[in-house]
Amino acid sequence: MSIARRRRLLNDDVLTSLVESSWEILDISGSDVTDVGLASVANVCSNLRAVDISRCGKITTAGVSEILCHCPSLEILRCGGCPRSEFTARRCLNLLKPKLNTLEEDSWEELDTLDIGGGAGSLRWLVWPKIDDYSKETLAAECPRITINPQPSSFDLSVSKVPIEALASIPLDHSIVEDIDPKTWAVSAAPQRPVARPNQNASPEIPIAERFRLAYVEREARLAPKRAKRERQQRRRAERDYILNDIDARSVALAAQASRNLRKS
């Protein structure tokens, strides 16, 4: 799947055909995966602890909600990176806010996971490089357990050490492909066809507008005799109808015919 993502082939069909329940990280950044594919993974991979949906313009709050609902161990979420993903990240603020089941404790630090219902109770690191000030202040006030854009720690203590999956400078699935030759996912450019040189002796190509004009002129010349014959037939038919329907015209016609017969005789 990591190679398919790097080759820009990752979509819902590819993702659902490769998904395994043993997955703990999911990197679909920059892919064509939609809410449908993300929901399918969420229903299969309940042990996900790190997810990267950055630069996924087809994922909305509906897909993020599926991940938060079905993956209780999610600790790291990467988002943003393109206009659509930035918009989705801002819309997800309410999804990340925890909802308290009890208010008996005096501080967030004294709350256990069981005291937090809904929201992203297990989320600890949010990687959102271009987070706006309002969203940052909102998360800091209402989600103090979430560290935004963490930096490498200088301490060795496990409590304060930032996991490598939470560092924006390193791809989330780096550990999976670090021993694979990059040539495996290199996308070669399609060979360019040689451009044919114009023949100096060939006649210049006629523009499409001129072709239509010449075709119209040829059609008019071909139909002109037929059109003239049709007009003569219509004129004779009109004269015949006039003579048959008008008494005076019929008298004149009969007199002219009688005069011609007398001259012949």
C-alpha cells in the first residue's frame, strides 16, 4: 500500500483490497481515498494508533469521525496540507473535543480515560503544520492533552519522548519502506513521441473554417439544378391551379387554345 501511495495509485479500491486487521499505522496522504475507503479501514483496523490523512482532498469530517469512533487507540493524527484538507481539519475541531462523563476531578491531569467519553480521548499528537491561530487556541484550551506539531525531544525519558510517527518531517510509513529500493515506486515519465517535421513540398493545411465554407459552396452548386427544376414545377402547378379555379382565366385559356387550333386549320 505504501508503494501504491507513492506511485499515486492509491484509491478506495486499492486500499480495501490490501487492508489487514494487523495494521497499526495508516498513511494515505496525498491519495484519492474517500470517506468510504477510510470507513472500511476503520471497521477492520481497530488497533490503529497513527493515521495520516494530509493532502486528501476527498476526505471529510465523516471519514475522520469513523476513525475516531472505531479506533480507540489512536494517538497520532496528521491532517491539512491542501486547501480542502485544511477546511476539513477546521471542521473536525468539535470531533476532537472530549466530552466529560464526570466532573468530580479538579484538573484534566487527574482524569482517567474512562472519565472521557466521545471525542478523541486517546489522541495525544496532532500534526497540522499550517494550523491557524484560532484552531490552535481552541485546541489548547479545550484539548490540553493534545500536543500540536510536536518537535523532537532532547530528553530520553519515555514520558516526554515524541514518537517518530508524530514528526512532520518524516513520512508516517517511513519504517515500512526504509529497506525498499526507491526504484520500486519510481514513476517513469511516458516516452515522448518524436515531432514530425513538416513537409516543405506539401500544401499548407486548410483551416477548419475554410473547409466548412468550401463544403457549403460545393453543396450549393450540386443542388442548384435540382432546386431550379423544383421551382419550375411549382410555378407550372400554380398556373394550372389558377386556371382551374378562376373562370376568367379559364375563358382566356380556352380562347387562346381555340385561336391556335383555327390557325393550324
